[in-house]
Amino acid sequence: MALQATALVLLVLPLAGAFALAVLALRVPRWAVWAIGPGVVWAAFVCTLILLADSFLQDRAHDFTYWTWIQSGTFDLPANLLVDRLSIFMCLVITGVGGLIITYAVGYMEHETDPSYARFFCYMDLFVFSMLLLVLAGNFVFLIMGWALVGLSSYLLIGFYYWRYSAVVAARKAFVMNVIGDIGMILAAFAIFVNYHSLTFSGVFAALPRADATWVEIIGFLLLVGAVAKSAQLPLHTWLPDAMEGPTPVSALIHAATMVTAGVYLIGRMHPIYDVAVWAQGTAALIGAVTALMAASIAVVQTDIKRVLAYSTMSQIGYMFLAVGVGAYAAGFFHLLGHAFFKALLFLAAGNVIHALNGEQDMRRYGGLWRQMRWTSVCFLIGSLSLTGIFPLVGFWSKEVVLGDVFSKPGTTYFPQALWAIGFATAILTGFYTGRMWWMSFAGRPSADRPVEHPHEASRVMLVPVAVLTVLTAVGGFIQINAGFHPGYKLVEDFLAPTLGHLPWHARDLEYIPTAATLLLGGVAFLAAYRFYVSFVWRPWSGAVPRLQRLLEHKYYFDEAYDQMFVRPMDAIASGADRTMEEPVLEGAPAGVAVATQAGAGALSLTQTGYFRTYILVFLAGVVVAAVVLLLVRAF
Amino acid sequence: MSLPQVVFWVMAVVAVLGGLGVVAFRRPINSVLSLVAVMLALSVIFLELSAQFVFAVQVIVYAGAVMVLFLFVVALLGPVRERSTGRVPFHRGVAAVVVLAFAGLLIAFITSAGIRFRAPEQASLAVFGTVQQIGAGLFTTYLYPFELTSILLLVAAVGAIYLSRGGQAASEVRGRELRGPGAAPATDANEKEDRRA
Amino acid sequence: MPDYGQIPVGSGTLDARLILGLAAVLFILGAVGVLVRRNPLVILVCIELMLNAANLTLITFAAQLHNLEGQLFALMTMTVAAAEAVVGLAILVDIFRVRDVDDVDQLSDLKG
């Protein structure tokens, strides 16, 4: 009973915070925003810890039904929350990492005006609520509600600087692509309802064993559309780099740690479906791998530090998709956790740099920050090494688990191994672009174009979350050590096993060879970037292969292709409809009514001649007419 | 012919001639006097029709007070020219048509083809039309109309007083109201340009 | 069927139709006057003529039907006529104070 209330409180607190900030936005002082904005998220974190403790003690999942929402004939839809290992895991990430980021934002957004400041935290709290609803949902309706609300929060926050045209366009782009995913989700819900006559997770999963495999495949693909859109994988990925228009804490929270991982969560939560729909699952893995490689290649030529991190996120989520796509769910979620740590760390540290340099994001104007922003540089370095997958940081462990599990998956085809090869190549590229990022920004000499001569280190409220995330990145990896090394403990896998099951296959004996190779070559690539970009010893390969450079700079021309295929036709249809239908009909009709009324009134006003004698004449004529009518009536 | 019928015919002739005089005389004073003649003739006919009280009221109030009021106004306004400004074309023709139609209707109503009289109600001939009976009717059954008529008279009196408030300032104000904002004082020249196209 | 249109008056009878005919003639004369004359004062007088004709009709029917309501109504009509004459004349006097009216068509400020 208390647990049920705790789960509800966990969910509702951020919403209450958002509501309070929305209502009080114009009158609330700064300190109140500091209390409410991060406060509700930390309170939600405490509730999550309570649920976590209970999960360890009781070791069972809870399906809490709060009331029956829809009752229609034989169909019942309860308003239920599913509190099991997986949802608690996600809630920890959302509220924990989210709390750190929102606390950071207290300092980062300090230059905003008071209403804007409150608006930011209102939207952030709204986002936290939406994400919690998504992961705690016990039925498809709540899931889709959370899904859509997360998209809304993302739109609001990307377009936070609404007076900037580029921000508004980016927000709209993100929202439209998210809606494509929403349609996939809704169609999947329709298919589920038609086939299983239930929309709760428990009901659907129970009905799966006797289900028709074709329909399950279709449902799997439709859900995959939603996951791909939300997690910015190929081919619905173009919105994520533009989403960097939002403030840096937004990029950290939504577009690194939580929202974009919703797709991974979806596949994990729907694993009973995907265990049957093997084609859909394989497609997920393929999409993940290809996206990982493609995004990593684009990241090599990006000059905006946040875009590098955005493509890096896309790439790492590709790894997660790869993992859950082959069935290594625990690996995927471990990488999700680790990625949340180091990617949030990287974004927040980058935010420190951006904040110190008055909003400059172009890495070519950085350089030499090691001397002036020591703490940030160190934290950023640790984050970068983790991203590259250097021992003993969490990135090493999680990436190693993913690649190892993929490598070791048995099967008749060598499909997993082919995907592993793509992942391996991606890892090397990851090292390269990450190294480039760190060397260009922090090493070498200060660029001549740097906007601020002597940047200050960040304030304490901005440094502490970064430091916490650094510590987590450093030591967080030790909770899951893959068996490839030695019979290690697998805390993550064991934790999630009641929901996701254990890994069905064991590691191959030679798994440590690819692991070592990945580690080595990644590190080499990291160092090699120095020679390319800082000491300029080796000619930048961009000069050697200009066409390839252009291809990468244009992000494989995806934006241009989508523009031609979808945006322009829609524009033409819209303006055509405007010309032929909206203007004549929708504007013409009221105008026409007005004109007709005026004409009628004008005509009628002619009867008001102003002459007394005509009025009398009309009276008399009227009397005559009335008398005639009376006569006729009486006659008949 | 009996005496009542003779009296009626004489009075009818007087009335018709008076009516013609009302319509035909150029000078308004003559029209008003013709109307007085009509009223007196009608009052005699009322008397013949057992409407004693109405006869008295017609003579005293209508012919005696209202017509005197008309005479006062005629005297006040002085000689008035009557000139056509030709603003409403075809008025005479249409008016003729309508009036003829109306006349035709009335004739149709009145001739034995049109009208069917009902039997008279039983009422005491001795007191019919007497002051007592009229008083009884006015103050019992028809009290509401009586009272409303009183209020109407009050309203008319108040209105007349307001409208005819004397003094230069009042008439100037009302003159401005009548002429409209920003208009020049009324003269014949101004009236001519008021003509509609 | 007895002819109810004959009203017993003293030693003889009066034919109601004749009286009604007289009233009709007077009414039409009044209507013609209202339509034809241009002097507003004369128009008011013609209106009074019409009202008198209506009164005659009322009294006639009161006598024919032996119903007092006709006479009472006639009294009311007279009152209303008086009130209307008073107000109309007051308005007319007001107008004449400002400008000379040759033709009632000149009083067309309420046009449109």
C-alpha cells in the first residue's frame, strides 16, 4: 500500500513541480525555483531508492492499478504502473542523472531573466515526469502518453530560445520526426488491441505464446519505428544534431541520458515480443550497428563541440540497439547506464567551457583550455576516455560487454559477427573523433579567435555535478565485469534478470582478443588525433580525400534527401491547398457572408427614404393588402 | 323621411363639404376651420346615435380644445408657403392607385354584399350612452385602459413642455440638432443641394 | 331576416350603411389629403379628419349593436388624438422655429 503510494508520488512530484513553476512563473523568486526545480527531481530520486530497497527485499515485480480508466464492454483498461527491476533501473537513471543535470542547470542558466529561468525548470520537470511515465507505464496507453509527452518536452526545450529562428526550426523538425515514431507506436497499439484485446503489458505478454507469429512481427516492426524515431537512429536521425540548439543541460538530459534511450527501453520492455519477432529484432540490431558507424564517421568532421557529442550519442545508442537487437538485453542497458554517466559528464563539462567562453561552441576557437580550466579539462578527459572505452572506466566495461556478447552469439549465420565487425570499426572511429575533440579544445595553443581571453573555471554549482558524474564514470564500471575476463560478477544482468532474463549464451573463449584489440586500437586512435589536429604533423586526411570530407560534412546528404523527398512536396501541397481552398473558401466564406449582409442591408436601407409621404403611402398600401387578405380568408 | 334622417343628410353634406375643404384649401387656417365644421356635424350625428356623452365631449374637447390648439399654432406659424420641391417622383400616381384601391375596398365592405350586421345585444335603451353608463364602464370594466390613457396624456403633456421650452439657448441647441453637426444655417440654397441624385 | 343595419332613432331609423359610407368618404378624403398636401400642418389636420371618421364608425357600430364598448373606445381614441396632436404640433413648432418648411419632403434627415 505504501509502496503503491510511493510509486505514485514518484511519478506525480515532477509534474507538480512543473505545474507550480508554470503557475508561479512570473512571481516566483530565484530561490524558489532552486528549491522546486531540482528539488522535486531529487525527491523523486529518494522515492526511487525506496522502491529499489523494496525490490531488493521483496524481489518481486509490482503491477499497481490505481483505478480503472476505460470500461467498455469486455475491455478494461486500468490506470496501472509497472514497478519492476527494469523500470526501477530506468527511474534511477532518470532521477539520479537527471537530478544532477538539473542542479547543474541552476548555475548554467543563471543569466536568463526570471520568467525564462522558471520556464526552463518547468519544462525540465515536465520532461522528467513524462519520462517517468514512459518507463513506469503498465499499459500501452500510458506508454504512448509518456512517449508523446517526452516529444513535447523535447520540442519545448529545443525551442527554448524561441526568438531564434534556427531553434524554432530545429524544434519543429524534432517534433515532426518524433511524430512519425508516435504513429508507429499507435499503429502497433491498434494491432495489439485487435489481436489480443488487451492493452496492459501483463495481458499482452500472457497472450503472446498462442499468438500468430506474423502479427507479432508486424507489431515488432511498428514498435521499432517508434524506437528508431525517438532514439535518432537511421533513417529518422536527422533531428538530433539540430536539437543541439537547445541549452546544454537540455542536450545533456534529453538528448544523451534519457529521452533518446527510450527506444532501447522500449525494445527491452517488449522483449517477449521481440523474442518471437526475430526479424524485427535483427533489423533493430542492423540499424543500430550501421547508425553507430555512420554517426561516428560524421562526428570526425564536426566543428561544433555539441554536434560532435550529438553524433557520438547517436553512435553509442547504435551500440545499445545492437545489443538489445541480438538479445543481449543486460548489455544494452548496462551501456545505457554507463553512457548516461559519461555522456552527461561530457555535455556538462562542455557546458562549462561554453559558459566560460560566452557561448562559443566552435572547437576551432578553443585550444589551450587545459591551463585555465583545469578541473573541467580533467573531467572532460575522463569522460572522453570512457567514451573511447579505456580501462578501467565504465565505458570500457559497458562497451566491452556489448561487443563481447555480440561477438559470442552463436548461430548458423555469421550475422552477429558481421555486426560486431561494424561495431569494432566504430570503436576505432570513436577513439579518433573523441581524441580530436579533446586535443582541439584543451591542448595546444589558445586559438586567436577565442572570444574570452582568460576564461574562468565554472562555479561550484556547475562543477559539483560534473565531479559526481566523473566519479560515477570512473568507478561505475565495476558493477558488471563480463565473464570474458574471468568469472566476474554481473550485477546489472542479475539485477535485471527477473524482467529480462539471463544471457542465453556464454562467452566464447577467445572473446578477450577482440576486447583487447578494441581497447588498443581505440587508444591509439585517440592519441593519433593529436598528431592530426594539434601538432599538425600528419596532413589532415580531409585534405587528402576532399570528396569524402564533403560527404561527411553534409552528413551523407540525408537532410538534403529528406528535403527533396518529403519537405518540398508537403510544402507544395500546403501552399496549393492554401491557394485553392483556404483563401477562397475559408476566408472567402465569412467575407462573402459579410459582403452579402452588407449588400442586403444596403438594399433594405433604400426603403428608408426619409420622406414622410412615402411612409404613409406604404402604410395605406399595407392596409389595403391586409384587408384583401382578410376578405379572402373570410370568403373561403 | 323622418326628422332624424333629414338631420343626418344635412349633417352628412356639411361633413363632406368640410372634408373637401380640409383637403382643398390653400391656406391652413381655412383647413382648420373646415375641420371644425366637420367635427360639429359629426357630433350631431353622434347625438342622433344615442351617444350623448360622446357628443358633448366631441364638442367641448375635440372641437373646443384641440382645434383651438391647432388655431393657435396656425396663428403662431404665420403665413406658410406651400411649394413642391419635387423630390418624390411618381408619388401622385402611386397614391392615386392606392387610394382608389382603398376606396374600392371600403365600398365593397359597406355595400350589402360585404357587410353582415349582427343582431343587437339586449341593452336598456333608456340609459344607453348616458354619462352614468359610460362612467360605470370606464371605472369598472375598462379601468386599465382609462388609467393608461391618463398616463398617455401625462406623457404627452411632459413631452410638449420639453419640446417647446423657450429661450434662445434651447432653440439654438435644437436648431443644431435639426440641422446636423457642422452644417450651415438652413437656407433654400442648402436645401437644394440636399436633393438626392 | 330582419335588417339589423337599421338603427332606430327617435321616430325613424337610420341606415347604418349610410353612416358608414359617410365615414368611409371622410376617411378617404383624409388619406388623400395626407398624401397630397405638402404643408406639414395641413397633414396633421388631415390625420385628425381620419381619426374623426374612425370615431364615427365606432359610434355607429355601438349604436347598431347596442354595445357601449364602441363609445368607450371612441373616447379613448379622442384622447389619443388629442395627445398626438399636442406632441405633433410641438414638434412642428420646433421645426418651424429653425427653418421654414415649404414641403414636408424637406424633413428627410432620417433618410437611410
